Amino acid sequence: MTTDAKTKPLFYEPGASWLWVLSGPAAGASLVLIEVWSGAPVSLVVPAIFLVMVSAFIALQVKAARIHVSVELTEDALRQGTETILLREIVRVYPEAENSPKSDKPLAKWQTARTLGELSGVPRGRHAIGLRLTGGRTAQAWAKRHRHLRDALTPLIQERVEPAGSDVTDGDDDAGAEL
């Protein structure tokens, strides 16, 4: 058995699907169909150029999304894009926020914390999950299927942090709204 064997992910989101690259051939085929239906002579040069350009552009975007917007949770770590945080650094998973960041209502303190990964905020189409980290730090994890990530992450943190039958309160309730 090797020491670098990967553990099976408890949660995984790839960030983007390679199926989107098929829009290149679809663009080329649609141009051929337009030429056929319009009665113009069929030239394969322009559809081939569209096929290559669209496929290459979308493949570049899919590759970037698979690097920067993918999420993986194992028993030891949470990876958000290119940043990996060890689960032993996570002390608490905050409950879902009452108010959306897009609303004018007060936000929970964790909703203004740093976002995990190298992105400047929660990626579009993803939802934030508040995390309390060691050293009093707070951060936002994120995922498209955020409830599935929360359901997989919370028991891992609780079984490590909370002794059986105890109520954890650290005296600093970051889950509440800022005043």
C-alpha cells in the first residue's frame, strides 16, 4: 500500500463539465445547416474555423473552472479551487444564514469573511457556508450543492470537536447579525 494513495472523496463538484466543449461541433454543424437551408454553396472552411475556435475557447473555460471552482471534501481536508484547508483547522460549521448577501438586511459576521480559494468572492451559482477556523478566524466555504457539502462536513467537524453530550459555545457567536 502506498502512502500517497488518495482517500475517496465524501463530496465532490468538478466545477464544470467537459460536455460544454461539444458546443464547438454544434456551432460548426449549425453553420453548415444555415448554408444548406439558405441555398448557398456549402463551404466547410468557416464552419471548421467556428468548430475549432468555439471548442478551444470553451475548453479553456472548462479547464479553468475545473481548477478554480471545483470542491472536494475528504476525511482529512476540504479543497476549494486551489486552496486546501485541513479539517483539523475547522472548529465549527455555522448554520445557514438568515439573510442573503444580496438583500439589504443585516448579514451574519461569517458572510463578510474571506472566501476560501483564490477567488475574490463566492463563485456565481454557488452558496456560502460559514466556517469558524482555529485562531478565531472565520471563512466562507462554497458549493453549488451547498446543503450536501454541509451535510457531509458538519458530522466530520462535530465528531472531532464536540465530546459526547457536550454543548459547544465559544463565547463568540459569529452566526448572529452584525449590529
